[in-house]
Amino acid sequence: MRIMRDLQGRDAALIAGITLIVAVLSLLPMGRLLVELVAPQGQFSTSALVETLGSQSTWVATWHSLQIGIGGTLLALVFGIVAALLVGLTNMRGRNVFVLFYVTPLLIAPQVTALAWLQLFGPSSQFLKIVGLAPPLGSRNPLYSVWGIIFLLGVQYGPLVFLIVRAGLRKLPRELVEAGLSAGAGKWTVLRTIILPLMTPSIIGAAALAFVSCVGNFGIPAFLGIPSNYLVLPTLIYQRLAGGGPSVLSGVAVLSVLIGLIAMAGIAAQEYA
């Protein structure tokens, strides 16, 4: 009994130590932002907070961030869930090769992904010329829009959803599926009434991670949004930093806190879903 109590005490101390380290690493940057927000250059002032929150560009960028966050998450869920169901529930040939290629976007920087798709859909695209769908030379690339950003975010984070949902599928009680099929239920009925309800926690968790990733993504909105003046919070921060010196840091801190609040709202929604 004494040995068990000693082991439990060591485990509790280890967990407490890890929790403390994670809390410090997570809270220190946020604390630094809050200090810069209310005390720029070491002097207490709320002028930057009032000025930034009173700017129309701040709320336009916030709305845009919510747009691409929600839209990109929904599209990533569609791509990821369909791919996970195909790999996990069918006898698809070459599934290992499919998985390898499907998760590749997670290994590529978003900027590179955006550039590749811009070349693919541009007027000079050799692929579109071969299939006869190339737009006229000099025409605007269709990806330079909010829909282009949402599409590429769905492509970028669909594999993230896929990995999470596929892991949940592997833990699915197979006897429930077999019982449904044995009772005469069709495959679509089993999918709708048994599999998807059991997969709800995995899907919600994947949606939360995809939403946070979409909101915090800089590369795709920068390459596709800045040319069309469609700014989100990360790209607005970039423009403020590029166009000003140390004096803009307090305003940038406000924008960074807004991104954090949106991300926290997404995580909180997961907990209450």
C-alpha cells in the first residue's frame, strides 16, 4: 500500500509539473501581449485599445476571419470525413498510398500550397489548357476571393480532420455495426444511425482544431486575400507591422488578443457541443 501511495504521489507531482510548464509556456506570451496592450512602452494607457477597437478595419478583418474560419472548417469536415469513411469502412485498394498523398498538405507550408493552386487555376495553367478550361489571358484568377481562401483552407485542413476521424473509426465497436447489418438495416442506415452518432465526439474535436487552424492561418489569406484587399486578422497584423515601427505594437497586441478570443470561443463551443 505504501508503494502504491508513493507511486500515486510521484504521478501527481509529475502531472502537476507538466501542467505548470504548459501553463507557463501558454500564458507567458498572452501575458506579454496584455502588458503591451494596456501599458505600451511601460506607461499605462488605453488609447491603443480604444483606437484599435474603434477602427472599422478591425471589425471587418474580424468578420472576415470568422467567415473563413467557419467556411474552411465546414469544407475541411466534408473532405476529411468522406476520406476517413472511405479508408476506414471500405475495401478501397491502395489505401496506404491514398493516405500518404492525402495528408501531404499538412506537411507543406500554406504559402506553397497557395502558390501551387494559383498556378493550377491561372490563365497560364498548362493543365487547364490541356482540358480546354483555361481562362482568357489577363483574366482574374478565381482563387483571389473569399471562396478561394475557404477552398484552400478546406484542402489544407481536411487531412487534419481525416486523421482525427479515422482514429475514432478505429475505436468504433464493430459488433454494433455488424448487429445493425444483421438486423436488416442498409449500409446508409447503419452509417446514419450508428456510425455517425458514435463518431460525434471525434468530429466535434476535429472541427474545433480545424477552426482554430483556419483562423490562425496566415499564408493562404495573405496570398489570396491581400491582392483583393480581403484582410483577416493575421494579414491585418502583418500590414500594421510592415507599415509602422514600435508604436504599432500595442495595436497589434489588441488584434492578437482578438485572434486568441476567437480561437478560445471555438474551443469552448467544442466543450458545450
